[in-house]
Amino acid sequence: MQLGGRIQSLAVELEGGRAHGGGGLLHGRVRLQLRAALRLRALEVSAHGRAAVHWLESRSIGLKVVYRDYSAFETFLCRRCQLIPGILQHFPKK
């Protein structure tokens, strides 16, 4: 769905104003400013966190150097939260 320039600004502001170190709850606000009226069916925020690591190990065997290549990937956060619970109940379908 195209919004046609109705969104003036959208910001996610974490409490304390700094990056989150992990391992706890996030607290903050979502600020949405509109230029014109917009009918909403849902308002959700979704957070995804992924990590990737890569390293090499080497060892000498005589005159040769042997390398081992390692890598790993992990998803450590995948959350979705409806910001206005029951919003669909407040607006009748047309």
C-alpha cells in the first residue's frame, strides 16, 4: 500500500537515548506524525537482530601454513508487537 506522502515523520525513541546492550526489555516511544488523515488497520513494531562472525586459524606444518576458515550466523531476536491492541475492533468494516 502506498501512503502517498501522508507520513511526515516516523521515529523510534528508546528510553535513555542510547543503544541497547541486550539481555533486557526495551522501553521507548514510537512517534508518528501525519500530513493528512490515514485510516489504520494495524500499527505494529517489529525488531530483528542477527549476528555473523568469521575468523581464520592458521598453523605451521613444516614449511607449509595451513588455514582453517570458520563462520557462524545466528538470529537472536525476532519480535513483533502490536502497538494499539484491539484497533480493528474500534473501526467497523465498510
